[in-house]
Amino acid sequence: MPPALIALALGGFGIGLTEFVIMGLLPDVARDFRVSIPVAGYLISSYALGVVVGALLLTAAVTHLRRKPVLMGLLVLFIVGNLVSAMAPSYGLMMLGRVIASLCHGAFFGIGAVAAAALVVPNKRAGAVATMFAGLTLANVLGVPFGTFIGQHSFRRASHSPCSTPQTSTGGSAHAGFEVSRRRG
């Protein structure tokens, strides 16, 4: 399996974790920021809105560029958003961090699926795309419960910092993996 494919799956894991872990932490977030639980729920809605906007605008803006630098840039944007969320002293900054992180979501999965398919021979392309999306699945099955546990038993910000960790490692492995794949073919 190409290292870049593993990197794409890790990226999917981090994005999925960021999107969904907040649901289990809404009462804690509401308490931390002194807002109601329904108002804290806007952090979920704002992320979803950012996914829609980012998928349309970012994908359209970068389709003519090389995939590797685009994916790396999307991951940097994602890390920045998670760091803003993790360190947010106010509800408004938490919202801003979630929106920043969400902008890359749709573009990452769209461009990542094309990149995953290009990493393997034609008869393995569907499996490569499935492998990339397995990161999202694993985020929901394993990452979200674990992230919720961390957030509920330590503090809310701890659940956002691990969301950036897969992206940080993904950046390095994606760089290495895409370089190896490019040399092969």
C-alpha cells in the first residue's frame, strides 16, 4: 500500500474526528463558554455550512493546481482551524476555528479520492478510494468515542488537539508518499 494512501486515510480520520467529536461534548462546551446547549450546537451547524462552502469554492479554485500541494495546503488550513478551536478563550473564536477547519473538508475528500485512485493501478482504484474513506469510518467508530472520553474526562480543548495530530503526521507521510509514487510512475 502506498504511503500516500495511508496519509490520505489519516487525513480522513482527523477530519472525521473534528467533524463529529463535538457532538458528545456539547454540554461541556456550553458550560465552558457559558452558552446554552442549543447555542453550542451552532458549532456543529457552522462546521456543516463551512463544509458546503469550502467544497464548492475551494475545489473550484484549486482544480487546475497539482494535487499534492493542494492537499498539503488543505491540511495546513485544517490544522490551523483545530489549533484555533483548541486554544479558543471564547465561543466566537471556537466558532471561527471550527469554520476554518471545515473549509477544507469537502475539497480534501474530493481531491483526495482522485489522488488515491491515481496512486494505484487501474484495477485497484476503487479499493484505494475505499481505503482513504476508511479513515473517516474509523474516526466515527473509534476516534469519536475516544475523543469524547478525553474531552469529558480532562477538558474540552484536549479533544481538539488530537484532531490536529493525524494531520501533522499526514503532512509528512503525504509528502514522502507522493514523492515515492511520483518517482515510480
